[in-house]
Amino acid sequence: MQIVKGKRYFEGRKFTTLIQMLRQSAELWGGSDAYIFRRAPEGPVESRTYGKLLSDVEALGTGLLGLGLKGTRIAIIGENRYEWAVSHIAVVNGVGVAVPLDRMLPENEVAQLLVRGEAETVVYAPGFQAMMASIAAKNDRIRHFLCMDGAAVADRLPAGDARFGSLQDVLAAGAAALAKGDRSFVDAPIDVDAMCALLFTSGTTAMSKGVMHSQRNVCANIYSVSGVIRILPGERGLSVLPLHHTFENTVGMYMFLYYGACICFTDGLRYFSNNLKEWKINLLLAVPLLYENIYHKLEDGIRKSGKEKLVGILRKVTRFLRIFGIDLRRKVFHSVLEGLGGAMRLCVSGAAPIDPRIIRAFDDFGILFLQGYGLTETAPVATACNEKVNIIGSIGNPVSEVEVAIDVESDEPGTIGEILVRGENVMLGYYRMPEETAEVKQPDGWLRTGDMGYFDKHGCIHVTGRIKSMIVLANGKKAFPEEIETLLNRIPAVKESYAWGEKEPTGGVDICAKIVVDAEKLAEESATQDPKAQIDWLWARVRSVNDEMPKYRAVKYLLVTTKDLVKTTTLKIKRPVEAENLKKLLETHGVTIRSLSGKNIDALTA
């Protein structure tokens, strides 16, 4: 087994609980903004200081305890907003167990997770009033339904159901109790090894698992990441990813609060560019798809300005000057940076592989771009590139105080095996799933991630793909669809792709790909309106991709569509769903992949 332990590059302040961390931050930066947001796009801007955030958390926690909710499960659902953050921080720090739910789930799935999570209270955004009323009629276990903006739904509450109330009323009651000397929350003992949060996985598998986090898990992860990523007090980060997702929850919320940064809630993707400029955003955590969209818009802007060749030359020149310690990137590419608000300093990508060309471009323009890796099960960050070691194409070294191993017998760098993680950030286990927990969490502390990868000579990890999605060919060789998809996604006009292995009647396996194209851009890039000629153009580019890979990984059959792939709310492809949809397509129309290859399948999936 090859093992690398993370190294600490930056000092960090220590703490044992999340409320202790917040109190430290409030003491250090009490008058500084912790949050900036709007209640509605283009509405007035509101802000909350660190001092106000702490007082709100303590008031809400006291109010929740006043309702007799000590030790209970409290679900939270809604868009990213200040009340969501206050609720989560209050619940995990002395009230009970937070159960964050994906706001994009349909009602039946939300209802199921409330039962599985044994929730006794739901804190919800106003847009979920109808859903909560429907769920309340069927679930009598839930004692309280607390709306984050009670006034907004006052005329829509179910008649005669006293369980419905306003979060503001609970907070106000808690503040009044605090003023009278109630210290039930402020002095609440916290067991750092008990479950404080129950997070359900995104549903890329048939049955989502409930991942149990303790305060020790989350606090350890914040401290570990602080050793490799530097954020400055007062820097502004744009909150784009959903707060129920552990990447945004641990890093985009708690870690930013640890550093004294200001969290700005985006008004929505339509307003993304405006928010970057208006609030002079310095920090961005996002998934590859968002960065790809930014990159393509930057590329299009440069191309339309007629300066594509000049920018290419200047990128090489500034890259060369950096060898001698001369960094002119932000001056030379000032106009490009202005398109991102003018203050962007650090971008972090996680959740899926990203095209190395995007990282190089951001870096050439003067923005530190780091790729990281983690799982909900590791609370979540296990590895990350950093200012000292940033090997493009890798997911970096293990973060400080965390060990990562490649489960192989060879000591040679580059040997592929399963990625294992060990550290205090590793989850308690899967809720009420002892067998599934035992499958991944080993007695010696190692967590089996289910991902395959290898170490390079720098001790950086490169992920090749998921074990479950790995394509095993007839000759025993293995191919990872994620690697193929990354190359296919570079083709102009290709928005995204899905690769898989299709079994032949003879027992062989053919590598197939379904690519989603932008119809308008395809016509522009191929310089033709003829559908057949467009497909021929695509095939030529796919053959170029095949030339970049060993022959056994070459794409043999190609399906084309303009319809987006089925994805989770964190924009991961739901591979089992895509596979099932393709199977139904073939069965319904009595066709084979071979007969459909090179065709647009939109008409068949209408």
C-alpha cells in the first residue's frame, strides 16, 4: 500500500466545537460582515455582522431548546439564505441533529427522507409551504414546522394545525429568554463524537445513504483545510452551491466563517456575473460545469474582440516572466479579470474532474485555481492542490493531518488502485446501515472511497474514475468513462457527455458515448446547417479524441442529443438513471446501439 500524509503549510487556530470557532471569529471580527444578501433579485442589499450572527445563533438555539427539542432531529430545507445558516449552526451546537435536505427533491422523496431521518421538526423556506402542508397531513411524528419567513406564509398555513409557526418567533422567544438569564444553549455541553448532522447522499445510487457527521469530523476538516488553503479576513466569497451539500456546508459556510470572510448569497445563476462585479467577489467554490461555462464565455469574449492571438502570446510571455519572479498577469489581463468582477483571487473546484485547460487559463490570467477531492463520507475534503504544490490535472496532496493511500502492492508511482482515506474527518458511519458501513470503513480506520487513482512523483493523487463505472473489456483491460468524457467535453459545441461499455452478443464490450450538443454552436463550428454534415464533423472530432487514447479505450459508437443528461443537484451524472434510460430506449424502439450510432436521438426520446 502506498501512503502519503498531508503537510501543513499555514498555521491555523485550534478549536474543538463549531460554536467555539464562531465565538472566536465573533471576537476577532465582530463588527465585520459575515453575510451579504438580498431577499429577492434586484432588491435591497442586507448584511449581518459576525456579532449579529453569533447573537442570532444563540437566540435561536435557546428558543429551540425552549420548545423541548433537545436531542431531536431537525430537518432544514430551502434555498441558500441567512436563516438556513443560522438554523444549521444553532441545531448542531447543543440542540440536536441537523438533517439538511436537497431542495430540488420532489415531495415524495422529501417525505421519505423526513421519515428515514426521524425528523421531529422541519425548518423550511416560504417556497415550500404547500409541500410542508401536504407532508403534515400524512406525518404526525413531526412536532413543528417552522417557516424561515413566517410573515410570507401567514395566509397559507393549514387551518387548525398548531404545529406550524415562524422561525422568527422562536428566535425572538429565545432572545427574550437569554435576556432573562437563560443559558441552556450558551452553556450546553457538546459531545464532539456524537452525531450532529445527518446528510443524505445525492442519489447517484439507487438508495441514498445517510452519512453521520460528528463535531470532531467537521472541525477536524476545517482545521486540516486551513493548513493548505489561505483565505484572508474580509475577503468575499460567493455562495453558489446548495448549502445541504457538504462541500458548501463545511467549506463554503463553516470554513469561510473560520477565516473571517464574508459570505455573499448569489441572487441566482442569471445574476451570477452581476453579483461578481457588484460585490467584488474574491473567492469562489464551484463544480466544474460552472467553471466550464465561465471559461467558454471568456474565450468567446476574447475571440469576438479579435485579440485571440495576442492573448495567446501574452499568456506565454507572462508565464515565462514568472520563472524569474516577475508576475504581471493581473496587470496584463486586467480587462479579462474585470469580466469576473475584478477582484477574483481564488477558485476551488470539486465534486468532479475538470479540464486542465481551464485551470491553466485561470492561472495564466492571475487567479489561483485549485482542484480538490472529497466525499460526504470525509466531511468532505480529503485532498487539495495548494499554493505550494499545484500539479494541474491532479487533485493535490492530502490535506494536513489526513492520510491517503493507494491500495496496491507495487511501490511504483503511477500504479492504479483504490483510493483510501484516514483521519478524524472520516464519518461515523451510515445511519442504520451497519453492513454498508463495514464495507467501506475498515477496522484500522481506512475509508474505502470507491474511486480509483494513483500517486505521481510529487505525492499528488490523480483520479482515474469510479470502480462502479469502470468498463472492463473482453481482453481484461480497464477503461474509465470519466477520462473519456473529459476529452469528449473539449470538443467545441459539446456541452457534456456520458460514456459507458455496451456488451455485444458475442461477449465483447464496446465503448459508447452519448454527447449533448449545443445546436446553435454546432452549426456555427461545423459551418453547416446540414444535420448529416454536422454529425460527420462531430465524428471527425471524436476520432481525434480516440487518437489521444490507447486503442482499447476508443469510442466505437456515438449517440447525439440536445437534451441534458440526468444529473444530481451538484451536477454529477446519474449514471444508473442514464443507463436505464438507454436500455428502455433500445427496447422500446427495437434497435441496437450500432444501428443508432451517428444519429441524433432527440426524436426517439420525445
